[in-house]
Amino acid sequence: MARRKFVLLSRIHRRLYDPANANMPFKPYLRGLCDEYLSASDATNIVCHVDSVEVSFDSDRTITLSLLILEILANSIKHAFDVGQAGVVQIRLEKTDPSQYLLTVQDNGRGTPPGFDVENSERLGMAILQGFARSMQGQLSVSTPEGGAGTTVRMSFPFTSAPGRRSVADNQQAI
């Protein structure tokens, strides 16, 4: 098991830091990342659907978004579904206005525990997600609909990147 996890992490690391993936369109990049993660983690019963606007991010933003999505995907596999249970994870990236993106990752699993509050959660996974959201100047929310089926994680974030870096919008205009 430990060897398999090491191989998974090294494959994902290679994909994240591969210069050939710099400025690659995000949708096919993310589709490949999800497929590789699900395959390597033996989650063959989970299906991942990816829908994204056409966009390419700089390598820092691509890596941060990838790690955030992989953390959510790992949490879905671990907490949302029983072993062997079929499930669906939907990942969507949309442009909500000229200066904002919205990333939505939704599963059809068992949902979050009643009273779950992402802002006050002491769970490591939530702290990691909050850190990634802050690094992207984003706002993170986690919700489960009435009735408790499925979890939805949303992060809105601006086009602009860290001070001194070009914005995503600038990168789009340069292409």
C-alpha cells in the first residue's frame, strides 16, 4: 500500500511540474490528472466529469488548483463513498464575470456531517483547502443540500495572481 501511494505521488508530482504542461489548456490537463489519480488510487468505481471554460493558467496557479482539486478528490474517495460504492465527482470551472472564476467540485456521496462549518473545522483536509484558497485570493465554501446527499466545494477566485505576477487575463491576451 505504501509503495502504491509513493508511485501515485511521484506520478502526480511529475505531471504537476512537467514544463510541457505549462500554459496547457486547463480542461484536458485536469481530465488527465483526475483519470491518473482515480486509476492509481484504485477508485475504479468513481467517475470524474470535468467541464471547464477554455483557459490556460501560469504554472503556479495550475499547481495550486491541481493540488486543491486532488485534495477534494481524495476526501471524496475517502469520506463520501463506501469501499466499492459507485460514485460521481463533477468538476466545473466557469467564468462568473470578467474578473472572477468559480471552481465547483461536487460529489454524490453521503455529504458532510450535520453542523459542519468549513471556517471553524479543525480537520487537516479543510485547513489545506483553506490555505490553497487564501494563496489564490479565493473564497472557499463547502455545502451539503437538504437531505444530506453529496458535498459541494466551491472556490471563487480572481483573475489576478500574486503581486508582481502577470494576471490570468494578461496571459490570455498574450496568447
